[in-house]
Amino acid sequence: MTSELVTPENLITEFCALWTDADVAKIIEYFTEDAVYHNIPMEPVSGKEAIKAFIEGFILAFGGIDFQVKRQVASGDVVMNERVDVFTINGAEVALPVMGVFEVRDRKISAWRDYFDMAPITAAAGQG
């Protein structure tokens, strides 16, 4: 994105679109060095390198993810989106409803929290 046109909302829209390609190198560049990524049912992951390792493991296991954003709102440096993350576990497509909260600092994601129910993931993982 050109620096003058980067708003927190535009940044998050672009970030969410990247996940279908499963390019960890591109995805990780959207984070600050001290970012915190927290999938609320799990423990938070702190720091860009730890987030990179987490994302690499996730993509290795599940491949790309289609973030289907249904609604997105922004207020200052906070962007929230309601979305359905679609990916495959054990050959089964999983459509996971997610509420995401992103905090942006200096045109990078400094905090990302996703709220979702683990049941669809657990059910799909139990198959096969």
C-alpha cells in the first residue's frame, strides 16, 4: 500500500485477504516486533518471531484460509471485523465464525485478538 493511503481499516482488509495465499513471509510483515496475537481460547503469542512460528505451524497443518469478512468497523487505530474463516482439517472444510479485534500502530498490527468457539475445530480434528 502507498503510505499516504494506509488507514488501519485498509491495512486490516489487505491483511485478511493475504491468508488465502498462505505466504507467511508476507503475512508476518504486517506485525510490529512486539505484537501480541491471541486466539482467545488459547494462550497468547508474543513477539513477531513467535507469531511467525505459530502461523507457519498453522498454515503447514491447514493450508490457506479464506477470511470471509462480513462486517468491519474502525475507530482510530482499532479495527474490528466479524468474519467466517474457511479452511480444511482432515479433508473436511471448516467454516469458523470469528470476531477479530486488531490494534494498529505505525501502520503495523500491534495486537490481534480472535474470539471463536473451538467446537468446530475440535469436531473436524476428531474426524479421520
